[in-house]
Amino acid sequence: MSDRWPRLAAELTAALREAGESNLVDQVDGLRVHRECGCGDDFCQSFYTQPPPAGAYGQGHRNVGLNPSRPGMLVLDVVSDVIMFVEVIDRPSLD
């Protein structure tokens, strides 16, 4: 992901530090885009960094809402301290 969207990677890193989520910061450089969300909404650029679950994430799941430096929303789905999904909503184009 950092090769494809270096600005987003830098922003995620900074926002995670600001949120006190230092345990997740080290994962950012190694995140890969496993699959785009596929919802079809024009305001959504979200993507999976791990294979999507068959149902709900279940035990160990939490959302990490971030305060990005640019307009829009960044929310991470984290399961057992692994970033699974990056929700990118109402943001300038990543490309």
C-alpha cells in the first residue's frame, strides 16, 4: 500500500501515532491491498488488507477511528491487533 499510496501511508502512520496506537504503526509499511471494498459507492475508496471474513469479524475485533490531516474519514478494522480493513470515506482520490 505504501508504494501505491505513499501519502495515505504517511497519513495513517501520523494519525495512528496521534491516536496512541503505536502497536499498529509498524504494520503500515507492510500493508497490502488484498481487495477493494467493492461496494460501488462513489465516496468509498476502502480496501481489505487481509482476506475478507465470511461473516462478521467476531472475537478480537475493534474499530480504530482516526483524525486524518485531510478531509474525510479513516477507520481501521483491527482484529487481534492486525489491520484487516482500511475504511476510506469522503476523501480526495487516493490515485
